[in-house]
Amino acid sequence: MNNKSLSSWKSNLLLFVSSIIVVFLFLEIMIRSYDMIRGDGFSSGRFNLLPKNVKSVQPFRTFGFELYKSVNGVKQISSRHGELYPIKKPNGTFRIVVFGGSTTENKRSFKEAKIHYPLLLQSKLRESLDTKAIEVINVGNAAYATPHSLILFELDVLSWEPDMIIVSHNINDLSAAYWPDFAFDYSNKYGNEFYSIPDYQSLFTPSNVLFQHSRLYWFVHGLMNDLNNKERRNESGKLQRKSYGNNPPQLAIDIFKRNLRSFVALAKENGIKVLLGNQPLQPSEELFVRHIDHKPYNSIVKYPLHNEFVHHHSIFNEAIRQVSEEAGVLFIDNKSKLGENIEYFIDYVHYTPKGVHVLANNYAEFMLSGNIIKLPKGSSIF
């Protein structure tokens, strides 16, 4: 190759590389400008997955949320949606802690309307009793079942000195019975990688680290992930069903009751009132399939026929009532209150903001009509 050809080759290569860089810069600016128009900001880093997915392991629970937050050097309880409460219960305060899964967390209603039923319950009780000295702390978390809440109760909430706990679990415990090799601690379900901590090795790849501040990179990364997820969903297939018979496995019912009794025993030992609530269900098979059909673990789980599933759910609700009756603790019927009204459900088990209001009202009316809340002396009044 003569000098002229070599010089021409280098010029063409430089032109090609420069063109690629200009195209990438142009696309980067265009995407950032679009984000800015949408209100995300030109230099927004919210699409960078690295800081978003780095979450600490919750001891003994694996996943969950941070229970505490330091404000001006003072550690405080941080509820599921960030409302702050002092760890040391103020004198004269009646403190209620609410346990449950996603139907207690109320993620969608909080996102849409900044409400969740424990917060609404707190407002209604304070207003009705004309006092600020009532706290209702939401520690519900999506996918939590009774084992998660029991650990949370024993290792953290007991130290908050609650006067009362509300426990409302069902669907997450029930579904553990449909995973293979049912285990006493539900490890057959929660040992699956779907519930595990992030795979840091696959997250912090050289390309992710090198290009993490490029919006264009994360745009392409997202498209590739969508394609891969679609392929995985196709591989896992649609949800699988088989007949379990009219009743769920007896061992699953026994373990669910055992866990509820453990709540009651621990609460009674510490002088804490217990309110067990059943769980409403919208029995539409279409809503069930719409919610479950995309789950990545569908190749593992075998759900019952839908009419069986609805009946199994009602049996678990009945187990809640039975435990409350046997143990002599309070029971509230949420299922009948919400009924099957489609206005109250976004899918087969989660609530619309309207449904959350109805649920909060049900709890408030139950507590107020039963004169359940006994305010200690020295309670602060508005």
C-alpha cells in the first residue's frame, strides 16, 4: 500500500469514526431533549439502573423496605411509604402497626393519589376521636406472606411498643401451596430467584458501568431487555393449571393457621391487641389471568382451576376467622364490605383508590363502633 492509499484509508476511517460519534451525540441529545420535555430533566440519571437496583439485603427477610431513617441525626421509623414516627412511642399515644402484603402496601393508590389504607385509617381515627395521639404505621410490602411479617413483628415492631396490630394476609400464603415441594417456611416459593436480591454480577457489566451516564445506552439496553423478557415469557409459557380439588392442601392451611396463631401468641404475651382481617377477592378469571399470565415463574407454578382457586381463597379467609374465634381476638370482614364490586379492584386482588377508601372506612367504623381504641392518659388533643 503506497503512502497515498494509506493516507486515504486513514482519512476514510477517521471520517467514519467521526460520523459515528456525531450520530451518537445527536441521538443522545435528542433523547435527553425528549426527556426534558417530559419533565425528567436533560441530565436526569433516573434511567441508570446501577444505583436503582443496588438495595441492601433485609436481614432474615431478604427483600423489603428500609424500616428506619435518620433525620437530623435522630433515627425514626419509616413506614412503607415514608411517613416518619419516633421509635420511642410518645406518652399518651395509641400506636397501631399494620402487617400484610401488596394489598396492605397499596402501591398503586399511593402512586396515583398519595393514599394507602393505614394512612387513611389514621386520619379518620384522629378526626373522629379529636386527637393527634393515634399512629397507624404501614409495614405491608408486596409479596410478603406471614413468615415475613412474623419476623418483622418479632425483631422490630415489638420494640416500637404497639398497642394494637392489624394482620391481613391470604393470597401470598395460599399461592405458596401451588409451588412445588411445599415447605413449612415457604422456601419452596421464596427461594426462587424471582424473590432474590439483585444479581450484581450480571448488573455491573463492563458496558453498564462504562456507559451508565448515557441515556442512549439505557434506551437501547431497555429495548434489548424487553426482547429478552419476551423470549423468557415465551419460554416459560402461559400460566399452568391443574385440579387440586375443592380444598387447598391441608398442610398449607395448617401452616397458615400456625403462623396466625404465632402472631396472636406473641402479641398477647406483650399485651398487644390483635385484629385479624380477611381479604377481598374479585373472582373474575379474566382479571386473574391478566395479572398472572406474565409472571416469569409460570413454568414452575401450577395454579388450580379458577373455580377451585376462588374457593381456596375463601377457605383461607375462613381459616383467619377460625383462628380469631379460637384465640379470642378481633376479626374484621373486609371481603363482604368490598364484595365483588369491580370499581374497587384493579385486578383480582388489588384495590383502586376508591377501594382503598372503602377498606379504610371499614376498619375505622369497626374500631370506632366497638370502642376498641382506649387512649392512654396524657393524650394530646387538637
